[in-house]
Amino acid sequence: MARDPARAAAGHWPRRPSGSLPFAVPQLRLDTPVQFLKGIGEKRAEAFARLGVASVQDLLFHVPHRYIDASSLTPMAKARIGDDVACVGTVISKGVLPTRKGLRIFHAVLRDQSGVLECAWPGQAFLDRVVTPGQLVLVAGPIRFYHGRQMAPRELLVLGDADDAAVAGRIIPVYPATEGLSHKQIRAIINQHLEAMVAILPDILPEPLRTRFNLPSLADALHAVHRPTSASEAERGRRRLAVDELLDLQLMLARARQVARAGQRGTRFVVHRTLTTQLREHLPWALTSDQKQAIREIFEDMTKAERMHRLVMGDVGTGKTVVALFAMLLALENGYQAALMAPTELLAEQHHQTLSKLVAPLGLVPELLLGRLGAADKRAARARLQDGDTSLVIGTHALVQEEVGFQRLGLVVIDEQHRFGVEQRAALMHKGDAPDVLLLTATPIPRSLALTRFGDLDMSILKTRPPGRGAVRTALRTPSHRNRVFEFVRAAAREGRQAYVVLPVIEESERADLRAAETMATELTAKWPEVRVGLVHGRLKAPERDRVMRAFRDGEVQVLVATTVIEVGIDVPNATVMVIEHPERFGLAQLHQLRGRVGRGERESHCILLTASGDVLERLRAFTQTNDGFKIAELDLEERGRGDLLGARQSGGVDFKIARFPEDTDLLGEARALARAVLDADPTLTKRENKALRARALARYPRGEVLFRVG
Ligand code: ADP
Ligand code: MG
């Protein structure tokens, strides 16, 4: 290259023949603050900071969120009344016209090569200060008839000056912008410094891998993204950047998996067909085929020498508990102990009850170990575990945290662990005498996406619910049905059944439309003297909350007014009605979790979404039409669009900037394969060619450092 690109970017420093400099010219570096770039002063640097762009590297990865493709624009002459189109043209005249009603309308006439188009923006006189003749603008909106053909633009984008070569007839990148920094200014700045910035960026992926996975170089990808010549080129570039982004997390997951498997040998259990077979014979019902499959997969893992790290993913009510019980009994029939951990004491109690019943015919008595037990009881329980008198124990997470000593722990089952991130799992796997680990989650996510969150785990999926349980009917109701809905609840209570009323907040907030849980509970108590109403919310202390929940479980409370604390709640088969107020405030996946609290008995159950306004939201309607957690997870994902659902937040506090879901789902598999290929050759990422990769991944997931320690 003839010129030094780094020097060129630093062009605002005095240019002198090199060698005669009175001071050293700072080289452009990836961590150089953007403020030192030509064209960016203090003000703009502040605006960039608002966009999350602080350094040269950030600027380079500040990628367009969309492109305007000249080929998808409509020539102005071809825009027909009734069409909804996008056009690009030069402003030839403009002005503000008052109407008789006092509304001020901004008008502009645009021209392209085919003709002219009149546009009108009622009530937006301020545009007079934004739009000037000679500018090239993009407008998009419906064409209507108003003294002739006229567009009422929904969108207006000032692209540049008409002679701006960068935009003429090409693909125009549109950048996320902010006040005081237009996308056009961003485009000009990036355009100006692109070569210089790209030149100092090392490609993080070694060349042979790039070739193997058919990925463009980072430099090509960045050029393609910032200065594409076609939409497909831009997309190819974006996908390379997205793979990079996903790769960091996949490296963590794949490494966690490696460490877990190679680091410690597990126990090679043998299927003796004693307890496991007895359980099968004593079950009051037949296993579903999904349950059988999951048990098969678990047994395969447990009979191997490596430790098991398996996740059973299945919607509420698909019967995960009994699957876990088979795994525990396999440990027991090999002379090992097994522990089941639940997220709350209440859930632990519930599991204890269920399991006690199931294993009673086998002559087993499970232990329940809870924090609230008296000191003497606790000591006795611990002694039994220590001595091996107890083989099956159920408790909360305190079981492993509180240094409970086991005589011979062979398996740990962790229930409802969807809030566990990869780094926490890694810590667990490092712990103790290497028991096998089985995780259960009632939060289904599409399999391909599960790779992102649970790529370090093997997975078994339960899709079908066992037969013989009442269906849950979901209805969407508007405020005009309010009285009828609550009469329905009251009637259910009178007939001896129970109900939940769920609200999104706990106190009357400044938003008058929110009916708070406390007010609701008070009101219902006053209005329905014959019904016993209880209240739980997140501000209650755990013992108090457990007390109310127990009262509900035992039927002492008939109508439970609650916030989302019941989400990972309890199994009350007699609860057949749930009313959810302000359903529009909940995500679909969350609504589905809530709904899972009813329909647990044999009777038909009802989940009623009571909206705050008469507008019926499409998303809620879709929700009423399916009970399939996997499908809802997909809808939820589409709704949220970006990385949130992927658990990125739980596993490192990172949101994906470039990868989008569900569109980039296939890239997850690619990133995963890439991560495994890299780690197979260099498990701790210490080879020279992987240094950059290691640095970047650890910068994003600092707590993952423990996984990459050498020796
Ligand atoms: P979850 O997957 O939500 O944890 P559970 O394990 O609590 O589900 O099971 C839900 C209910 O279904 C329990 O009452 C359980 O006894 C029952 N159950 C589990 N498997 C079957 C089956 N194969 N046939 C009938 N009922 C079953
Ligand atoms: Mg469960």
C-alpha cells in the first residue's frame, strides 16, 4: 500500500515529512477514542458515546441497521394512488401552508429522473428547518389523492446532497443515529476512515478456518457491510460479523463442555434393573414415548465413564420429575446417593411429597433437607447423608452450597434451572466428587437456539403431555367483560375450586390504569365475604410468601391474588381458573409460564387474559390459540427480535449487536462447529494464531477465564 492508512486517518495532526517530527505522531489504534478522528469533535464524540461508540473499534463495528436498495425504489412517475411506495429524489421546493383549521402543513416537491412527487406532512411544520432544496431525500408512505397525487410520508430520510456520489443509484447504508448525529453524518465519517480502520484490524479467525467455513475475511466483511455494491454482498458481510459475535459465546460453551468431560471422570453406572425396574412396574400410568426416550438418553450417559451433563427441556406438565426419578434410582441401585435441588423450599416440599409416594412401594424414604428445619433436625439429616443412611435427598440449592457432606453422591438433579448461566454451570461442574448432573427446565426454546444457551449440555426434549389431564382453555377478554370474568372466578370458588388472579405490579403506581395486587385483594375480600382471598407478591419475605402459598396449596386460600412470583410456583391441581390482568405487559413466554399453573388436575381449566383496553392485540390472540411451549417460544423470540431470549444476558451481560434472531439461527450451528474446531486443536486458546480470539472472547465473558487457565 502506497500510503500509511493509519497515518492518513490521523490526518488532522500536522503533516510534516516524517523524520523531522518534533513529536511522535500517535498511531491509529483500535482503542483510540473516536474523538481523535478527523470529523469528530467533542460534541459528536458525545453523540457517538450515546450510541455505544467510544473507540475506533466500536466505530468500525457500528454497522448499518438497514440498507436502502435503489432497485427497490419506485420511480416517482410510477407511483399510483393507493400504492404504498418508497422514492428517492431531490427537493426542488418546499414550504409551510396553514390550513383554515389552523393546522400547519409542511409541503415539499421532489424530483427524480422519472418525474415529480408532491409530499405533505400535516402538523409537522418543524420539518421546514430540516429539509432544504437541493437535498437528496428518501420518502416512504401511501400515495393518496388530494388536489392531485400526493404522498403522506411515514418516513423521511435526508440522504445527502444531490451530488453526493456515495448515494447515487447504489445501496445506501442507514446507520443507527442519535440526536446531534445524523445517519448521514455517521455514513460520511465511517466512509472517510474505513480503509484506515480496517487496515489496523487483525482478522481474528485464522485463515485456514475461514477457508474451511467459507467465510469472507474480516476486512472484506467490513467493507461489504459499510460500502456494499449489492444487498447480497452486505448480507454476506453481516453474517461473517454475526458469526464472530456468536463465536465468543460458543467458545465458552464448548470449552465448558470440554472441561466438564475431560477434567473429571464420572461414574460408570450399571443398569441393574432393580430399583429402576421396580419403579416402572409400580408407576400408576404408562410413560409417554418422550419420557421413555429421555430416560434412554440419560441411562446411556450414566453408563459411560464421562460425567453426564444433560438438560431435560419440557413444557410444564410434560412429566420431567419422573424422568429425573429414574436417573436417581439408577444411581441408587449402584450404591450411590442422589440429590434433587429445587429453586424454592415450597417446590422442594412438593417434590418430596410426589417422590415419596412414587418410591414408597420400593421401600425407600426420601429425605427432605430445608433451611427452615430446626438445628437438631438438620444435624440429624446431615448425619444420615454423611453416613449413607439416606440415599435420596431433596432440598434447595443450599444442598450443595452449604457444604452438605455426602457419603457417595452420584447424581445431582437441578429443577427449573433456566436462570442458570454457562459460567455458573461451569462452577458447579468443577465442584465436588464429580457427580453426574441432570438439569430440568420448563422453559422451552427452539432447539437450534438452545445451542446458544445450553451448548455445553446434551439435551433431551419432552414435547407431549401425558394424557388424562384437563385441557386449559385460554380466552381473551376486554374491560366490558370484567364483571362477568370475576363472577366466573367467584362461582369457581363457591364450587370448591381455586383460582389465581395475576397482576403485573404490587402497589398502586402513578399509572392510574394499573390495578395493583394489594388493592385487588382488599376489594375482593370486601366484595366476596364467603371467599377466602390471599395475596402474594415479590416484596413479601420468603417465609411469609411460603406461608400464603402453603395455605393456597392446602385449600385454605381459595383465590390467590399474585404478582409473577407464582411463575415458578406450585402444583395445585384444584386450581382451575387463572385471570391475568394487563396481559399486554407480559412477554408471551412469561404468560405461558403463568398459564402452566392451571390445568394440573383432571378438570378442564381456564386462563383468562383480561386486557386493559378494548384493542385486542394480535400477539395475545395468537397466544390463546396454542398451548405449545416451543411454538410460543418462537413467537416470543420474533417479538423480541434480538439476543435477549438467548440467555446472553444471564451468561455474561452481553446483548448481540449484529446477530439477529430468528434470521441468524443457522449461524449458531456454524459458530458452534467453528468453536469446536478451534478448541479441538487448541483447548486453552494459547497458540499464537488464537491469541486474538481468546482475548476477544474473554473480554466479553471475563468470568469464563477459569475455563481457559493453562495447566
Ligand atoms: P413437569 O414437567 O411440569 O415437572 P411433572 O413431573 O410435575 O411435570 O408431572 C406433571 C404431572 O403429570 C404429575 O402429576 C405427574 O405425576 C404426572 N405424570 C407424569 N408422567 C405421566 C404419565 N406418563 N402419564 C400420566 N401422568 C403423568
Ligand atoms: Mg417440574
